[in-house]
Amino acid sequence: MTKRELYTAIVNGTEITEEMRAFAGKLIEGLDHTNELRKASAAKNAAEKETKKAPKREAIFACITDEPKTATTLIAEAGLEMKPQAIPSLLKPLMETGFVAKTEIKVPDKGKQVGYVRA
């Protein structure tokens, strides 16, 4: 039995035999196995990324005070080399747990920007 034969039988509406059911079951088991491997690999990659982000997150968090600061200011105070656009995703876990809050601040000659403060 091949996949083509199984698919053709389904499309044509012919009677499904026990052999076809067994073959389809094996295909489903193969899909489940592949998905489990993919989940394990994704979890491993996520853990590696998290360990790389942790020092940067801690350095940025150490610079956050009760006074709102922009992402650019936080990067400069922490002495890191990164783009300001990376700050929201870097601080997201801290905002979800309630350690950091976003506020809107007015910056002269730049208008309104997002500021980060300790919650």
C-alpha cells in the first residue's frame, strides 16, 4: 500500500479496507512522532535563546527606576549594543509579571515616546 493508493481510494470513494486503515494509522503515528521531535527541538532552541537574552534583560532591568526612561536611554545606561526596537520583546516577560510598566513620556524635539518604569 502506498500513500497514493490510499489517497486515490479516499478521493474515489471506494470502500476502505483494513489494510488501508492500518496504513493510515502508521502514517498518523509517523506524523505524531515528527511533531514530538519538532516540539522538543523548538523547546531546546527557546531555552538557548532565553539564556542568551537573560544577561541583557538583567542589565536593562538594573537601569530601570521609578523615573520613566526610553529604550535608547536604557541601552546607553546599560552599556549594551542593540537596537531600541529589541527592548519591548526583551522586557515582555518582566511586564507580564508586573515588574516593569510602560508609560508614555514626552521627549523634547521628538514628541511622545514609550517609557519604562518599575511597577
